[in-house]
Amino acid sequence: MAGWVVERLRTTKGNRMNLVKWSNVLLCLTLFGCASLSAQELKSHHPSVQLGAQAGAQVCDSRELACANAASPAWLADGSLALVWTAGGAVSVAKSLDGGRSFGPRVEIAEHQKNLDTGADARAQIIAHDDGHVLVVYGYFKDSHWNAKVNFSLSTDFAQHFTKPVAISKSDDSERFPVLALQKQGVVSIAWVDKRVVAQKNKSGKVALGGSIAYTQTSDWGQTFKKEIIINPESCECCRIGLAIDSNDRAVLAYRALFAGGVRDHAIQSVSDQYLPSALMRVSNDHWQTDVCPHQGPSVSVSETGAVHVTWFTQGSVRSGLYYAHALEGSPVFSEPLPIGNAALNPSRAYVLASGRSVWLVWKEFDGQTSSLHAMRSTDQGLTWSPSEELMSTRGYSDHPLLLKSGQGVYVSWLTRLNGYQLRRLDP
């Protein structure tokens, strides 16, 4: 397969989109054995691509959870679990009353067929408020050139019914990879990768790469949105954004930024009470100089103590692999990056969650046949860590592992094609 993709790269001329497209496929094959790239996404790069069972790409066209390529959970006030997923070209939500072991009837929010954005980092997102409001955001493609739009849909009755999806932004330029976070008093923060700055530069005759980080808020559950601001005009265009809320109720964003010389390294920024972005704070100087889209963005979590915890993937000249670092409250720099996982088993898709002085990390590893889910815990704000523990494993396709917290504890959420949806409590 890799040799065939290399040949496609060699024979692709004059079309940067196709070059990036095939570079993405090759990166997936060489780094992750395709375990981290969905069948829908890989097949969208070329219709003749057929993946074997080891990559978990067996045909599955149903809109039910059994055929989902990505699923995102949220705890509701009554203790039930709401899960949003994408499958069969549709966005759906269902609730579980038994901790994710079974789910009630599927509520279909939207249907976009092949235009639904189901890329490796482009998952539907969900947040829930104690008063019954549940908000979902997702992206879909407007055309065949990867230009997308971000929609939202709202439930006011604990995910029983949802409104017809509508766009968050009035911009005509591409928007992808939306993320959500809930602030105090029900204020919702929303960020996404935006193309308006790049489009304006290209119209003026300047060749511009990448995207930008756009941000907005709604205090009335989508009836109105603040005028969106551009947090950073230069970012990677194809990686998810990490979004968290700090102890001062400020949104904190982590993303792959563009630095001088074509370097794509990670940074964080926060949004002040005056709705202004802070100065950019670099997470690590990895010096990854590339135009290739890694389709693997960072994760961020902020503890009640003010410590900022970040995980990320890089293939830089300074360091290569999966890493974690933290900046304790008041620190102007991040700690020395800590490698995550077994480098020989392609560790990927790390997520972090902080609560008080405790921090949890989860990630995937792939040995060419089996994907395994691993976890570590720190009880001193990331200064020291427990040994890595393998929690679960599966063959075939698997989604990113996600972390979520409720009043009952900390949980890892993992969707697998072979073993179904898995929810496991991590703390004692």
C-alpha cells in the first residue's frame, strides 16, 4: 500500500491539494498503520483505495452506533450519558442509562451523506448543562475542495429532541474542526479552524498556507453569537484544536501554530474577560518544518490550581513522537516534554484531563495488528507518573480515546468497530 501511495505522490503534478492529500495518506501508513485514519477519510482521498481488515475498514453503511467512525460523550445532570456520533453520512445522538453499556433510540440531528466531515480530527462535539441544554456542533463539506461549514444543534430537554442545525458563522470561507467548552452561567465557547484570512491573502495575490483559529461565544445557547475573533491568523489547517476552561473562567486553546520558516509547532492562548486573545505561548520548540497535514492535533486541560497540561504529536528535528508537558500556575514556560508510550508501537491520539492535583493521560498504540489503549496517572500535577497501563485492545478500526469527568469520577471513552463502545472508570 505504501509503495502505491508513493507512486501517486511521484505522478501528482501541479496540484498542491492532491500533493497534500497523498502525503496525508503516506503519513498515516508510515506512522500509524492507518489505525488512526478512518476508512471514510482514506477512501475519500481516492475511490479505489480498499483497506483490509487489519485497518478496520470493512464496509459499514448503517447510521447506527455499530457503524460509527467517531463518538463523543457528555454526562447529563440525571446521571445518564449522551453520545453523539457520525455514521452513514448522518450525525446522531442517543442516551445511555447504564454507563454506556446500552443506548436508547437514536435521534438523528443532521444528514449530509458523503459531505459529512468525518476526518481523523473532525469529530462531532457535545456539551451539556445541568438545566437540560445540550449543544452539538459538527462540520460538513460545501464542495469538493475541502471547504467546510460548522453547524450547531440544540436540545433543551436533556437530549430528547434537537433543533434543525444552523450555521454558527455567517462567513462564506471554510470552517473545520469545531470544539466546545462550557463556562460559568452557561456561556459556551466555540473555536474552529478558519480560512477567511488565508482566502483574503490569496485574493490579494499573496500565496498563503494553513488556516487561522477563530473563536466565538454564546450566552443564550445559540440565539446570538458574539462577533467571532481570530485568535491567531496562522495555524495548521487540518488538526483539531484543544479547548479548556481555566479557574478564572477563561477559554484556553491549544493548537498547531505556524511559525517562521514553515515550522508547525504547538502553542496556547487564552481569551480574556474583555474578549481579547492573550499573547501566544509556545508549548515546545520541536521545529517540525512541514507542509504535510498530520491530522493529529493537541489536547489541553487546566486544573483548579491553574496548571495547564498539554499533549501533542510531532515529527520535528528536535524531537519526534507523542509528548506531554505542563505549565504550573504563573509559569511563563512549559516543562521539559515527556515522551508518551512505546515509541516502537506508534503511540498516537493522546488526551489529557486534570482535576485538582491529579492528571490522567490516555493514548493508543498499534503493533501492526492490534490497537491498544493505554493510561497513566499523576497525583502531583504532572511532576511524576505511574507506570503505563494497558486498559483495552482491539483489532480493526478504533476511534480516539477520550477523557471525561463527572461527579462520580474520571472515565475513558473509546469507540471500537469490533468491540463496540467502551466506557471505563479510571480513578479508584
